Amino acid sequence: MAADEQSGGRDKARIEMASERLESHAQRAKEAIQNDQKIVPPFWINKYKKDASRNWDIFYKRNTTKFFKDRYWLDREFEELAHKGDSNEKKICLEVGCGVGNFVFPTIAKNPNLFIYACDFSSRAIEMVKANEQYNESRCKAFVCDLTADDLCNTIPPETADLADTIAQVSAIFVLSAIPPEKMSNAIQNIFKVLKHGGSVLFRDYGLYDEAQIKFSSASDKKLDENFYVRQDGTMSYFFSLEDVQNRFEAEGFQTIANEYIYRETTNRKLEMNADRIFTQCKFVKP
């Protein structure tokens, strides 16, 4: 995952990619993807999917809270999360795929009117959220949830007459890509049920032709399905086109409000290499 900026404006690592640079990058990506015809054997595909929760637990055991940086940019990219100084309106948000709290804790610190439900597939990640000294159940509630199988309504009340007690926003940041494509509709339906009418899903995830996809394709032994790959540690990653992600959400009843590619440039100082990252960033509303 790309590093997140911690001060100033919007996501400061954003860049405007010149058309020639973008065309060159896309051509390199298409060639790598086209040449990557080797699919992981079915036994291993099924095993990676079956062991997904276990592999994420091992990931967090190995990396603890040190792998991902805090996401200070979210309330600037998604103004729905920002604190409005002249308002005391309380708002409830759900973060799916919360990891160890890199979104939850910076966001509630900046917005005193926000309460966040936070769920993750990994029980170890949730343990780390609850062990954080900033964890306070008057401001947030963390729980284990497989979005594709566990009903969110078992923890979060569905929409009620009192809209102040209903989920207004769902943050889905680099989470849907970890779910097998055939199960994504289950996750989106689950989110739809707990979101209030007029509420929105704030989405960012890996985009088609991202540098990470080129690396997967070049390895020639990571492909599980079209645009879907496995990492060395057994965790999985999917890469979305704008049309793909829009179709998936609209098929479950959402309306698309915004849908764009975000371009970022990251630098590996140790290797003295730059990488062009491509993410999809979207807003979907429950009508």
C-alpha cells in the first residue's frame, strides 16, 4: 500500500499524470498482463481463499501495527468525514476492513462528533485495535466480521426512524480488493443493509494497471483469476477498472456519485526507484 501524507491539502502524493506518461504506463501494463497466462493450480486457489482469515492473522502477527501508516488524508479526500466547526451534529460511520486502526483513531481525534463502528476479517487486527490506548467504546466499537458471510446487522442496527442512530457513511479503503471477486456482491449487499437512505460509501482501492499489478503479472506465478492475484504471504489482491467497480455497486442498488482514477507516485529510496500507483476512488449513495 502506498504511504499516506500527514499534512496539507488533499492526498499530497497525488499527481497529474501526463497523457504520454499514462499511455506508456498502460501499454507496459497491458503487455505484462497479456503475457501472464499461467494460472495458479485450482487446489492452491481454493486453499488461498479458504485460509484468507488465517493469512491476514499471520500478516498482523508479523507486522503488528507498523506496516500501514495512519490515513490522515481521508477527511480531506472525503469531506463527509471532516469536522465542521460550527456544527454539533452527531454522525455514525462504519469502517470495513479497519486493520489495526489507521483510519479510526486519526479520524475520531479530528472529528469529536463522529462515532465509528470498525470491523475486520482478522481477529488479531481487532485485538490490536482494542489494545490501542485511544480505543474508547464511547467513540468507536471494533468487532470481527467476514463481510461476505457475517450479517453486519448482528452488530449494527439497520436503518431506524431516528436517522441519527443510523450509519451515514461507510469507509471502504483498500478492503474489497482482498475479497474473491465472486464474493464481492455479498459484501456490498451487507453494507447496503446497514447504510441509511442518502448515506454514502467512500471507496478507494487498487486500480487496473497499478504498478503492483504489473509486478504480479511479471512474476508469472501469482494469478488466481482475471485481475486477481496472490501475494507471497497468501493474502490476495484484486485490481478494479472504473467500470468494474461501478457495475458491482450499482448491481446491488447503489447510485454512483463520483468515480475516478487517482494517480500517485511513490519512491523506494533504498532502491532509488519510482513507481506509478493507480487507485480507484469513488462515492456511492444508497437512494
